[in-house]
Amino acid sequence: MGAGLRDIAPKEVYSVKIAEAAGTGDFEVVPAVSGKKITVIGFFVTCSAAQTVTFESDNTSTQTALTGAMTVNSNGWIKGNYNPDGHFKTIAGERLIVARGGSVAVHGWLNYYLE
């Protein structure tokens, strides 16, 4: 079994809000940081109408799905409880985006660290 975050040096944790108005297309949650991976350790997402939400790693020309398409029911929510080892991480130097399967607003928050 590999070492977990609790077994290595402390990390600086960042928090961002997710607040994207109704519309179409993907949107950026965390901008790219050269040479760094964005490791998500907790999130909460809500939508005003049913749609799917997928977290993806993006280099502006290619997107790599980090999660499956998660269905959020009308006025429902999904969350990833605190996981110090990370739920998922981007490819180094790529930004974290949300790809939505509908055109309604997406709101919430996300906690992450860089590695």
C-alpha cells in the first residue's frame, strides 16, 4: 500500500467557488499552473435543473475526463467528501474544467492542492 497524504509533507489547500451562469459549454474551475497537477480533495456541486457534470483536465485543445458524467437532479447536488489523498488530479500543466451536459447554472465549491 502506497503512502497517503497524511504520511508526507503538509500541502497548501486552496478553495474556489463554482459559479457558472446558465449557458452552454465547458467552463474553467481552476486555471493551469505550469508543471503542476491540480489534485481535488473535496467538492460540492448543485444545479437548478437536471444535467450531467464531468470534471476534466484540459490543455485548450484536448480534454481528458477525470470523472464519469455525474447526474445532478433538478435542485439536487453531488459532493466528494474530504479525501486528503485526492479524488482525482489533472495532467501536469493543465487546467481543471467542468463539462456540463445541459445549459443550466452550476454552483458550488472545490478544494484542491498543487503537486
